Amino acid sequence: MSQALPHGFSDHPERVALNSDLGYQAYQILHVAFIVAPIIAGLDKFFDRLTNWDMYLSPLANRVLAGHGHQFMLAAGVIEVIAGIGVILLPRVFAYVVSAWLLLIVINLLLCHGFYDIALRDFGLCLAALALGRLSQRYSHS
């Protein structure tokens, strides 16, 4: 006679162990965050509902781009959407892509002279994406 297991429990011990593993839970949280955030930020580059993204491009970068800063921000939006989708499919690689991208954003923001708070936040996000990359070495099923 089989006994019914309480809600939330499985007869697969490895699944129970994984779901109670705090590292796996941290991986899941970061995985969702770095799927959703890049995709939303990337898409918003085309709609400017969250903010006017062009103001975050440093004057130096705009000069290097010969005044094509807006077009660059649109391209950045496409890259961010691709990075978010990449985190869905291959987090072991794309977590590091997102981390590097965020580091480039931090450097750009430091050159803006006035967005230091956002640069600090994005540095924290860069480290979180790096942590996702490390955790995905253990927990990613891709």
C-alpha cells in the first residue's frame, strides 16, 4: 500500500533535495531576473516608457558614434533582448555576456558625470549576473 505524500513533496528524492537547496533557489531567482530585466529594458529602448534611455549615453560615446547615439541605443535594445533570451537557453554562457554588458554600461555611466548612483546599481547587477554564471555551472540543465 502506498502512502500519500504531503503537498510539495515528491517521491523523487533528488527533486526534493534540489528544491530545498538554497543555492538552487538563488539560481532560480537570478535566472528569472536576468531573463526579465534585459528583455524589458531592451524592448523599452524602442518605446521609452520607463525612461529616456538616450540621456544615459555619455557625451564621449555619442561623439565616438558621430552623433548616432539614438540608433546605438536601439541596437543596444536588440542586444539586451538577445541576451535575455540567451539566458533562457544557455545561462552558463549568457550570464557572463550580461555581466560584461553591465560592466560596459557602468563605464559609460561613469563617463556621464551625474549617474553615479545608477552606475553603482548596475555594478551590483553586474556582480549578480556573474553569480548567476557561477551558479549555472552547477544548476543549469542546458
